[in-house]
Amino acid sequence: RGSVFRSTSHIHPVGNTLELSEMASPNEFYSVSPASIVLFGDSITQYSFSVGGFGARLADYYQRRADVINRGLSGYNTEWAVAALKHVLPRNMTEPALVTVFFGANDASDAKLNARQHVPLKTYKEKLKEIVDYLRSNFKSTRILFITPPPIDEPGRLKYQKSRYGQKASGVLERSVKLASEYASACESLGDELKIPVVNLCKMMLKEKDYGKYLNDGLHLSPEGNKCKDTGATGSSGST
């Protein structure tokens, strides 16, 4: 996508550093504007720019080829994501090369124990489709990638609950492997229907008995989980 410098004739080594004898003009830095990749999701996406996070890893992987933009919204489900679309992905923004859509961890909360974030399975699929419809109607050449919610490591989640709330911990989980799997399957099914590639994190991680190593609190991605997701995303999205 174009070299940063048209030539290196104006760069001269001085000791252990490089000195620019003649600064390149702005239009010499890029022959074309770099592409952009937008990461749209909940807290798992928001935290992805942490050290070792998949967002940071993608930014490193695509350096000088694409700007990776984090639009993770902690606590959000798909209903709230649809309401936020015009703000986080305004119609007049430069068309992204790729948008990852990574929701479901909050939608899949238990309807009684976490009614505020819970979104019924049917509505979850409808809201994902609304996100796709918005993207396709406003950004004609943008590619879309679905990422399903990860599984829940129930022992790890209980341990986290006790460490955070101590004696006030209920010992009852508002999330479960069963619910996460159902929402992941629904996301994958919609991806097939809409011809959108899908990284099924839940399915990928559940292939291993000790999948809890991928989750640092039973829900959010650990350093190993970020690597697992990063590999899946780059493989499904192809080159940019």
C-alpha cells in the first residue's frame, strides 16, 4: 500500500541513530491512505488493546497497512449496539476495509439473574442482522467478520465471584457454558445465512478440556485466549 519513504537517499546514519537530512513532504509518506479495521463489540473488544490483547496484536500484524480502531463498549449487548451504531460508525466516516462484530457475551446472560443485559436468542439474531444491514447499506465494499462469544469457564467464574464479593458471593452464575454455546451457534447460523465468515470462539475453545486457560475470570480473554482469537480472526478475514 505504498512505501513510507519514496527513497532512502535522504537518510544518513549518525552514530547509533538515523538523521533525516531532508524531511519527506506529506504526500511522499503514503501513495494511498491506509485502510482501516474497526473492532466493534463489548468489553472483550474494549480490553483488546491491553498488552497482548487481540486488538493490539492485529494492530501490530497490520502495521503500516491498516489502522485498527477499537470500538469496544463494555457491558453492551446487541440492542444497545444497534442504538450506538450511528455514533461509533457514522455514515460519513471513511469506509473501513473490515468490521469485526463481536457481541453475545452479555446477551447470553441468564434472563432472570441478569435481566438488564439479557437479550432473547431470537432478538439477538435480529439485532446482529440489523448491524449487518446498517454496515452493508452505508459501506458498500466493507467486509464483515462475526466473532461469537467465548464459552464460560464456570469454575473460573465462581472463583472470580468469590474473590470479588467475598462472603456476599451468591454462588449462582448469571452466565453458563450452555447459554454461551446457544448464542455462539445462533451467530454462526446467521453468518452462514448472510454469507459472513464466522470465528466460533466457543466451539474452538471447547475442543480442549482445559479451555479455562483461555479466560482470565471465566468470561474475558486471558493472554492465551487473545492468541487463540487473534489466530482465528486473521485466518477468517484473510489479507487486508
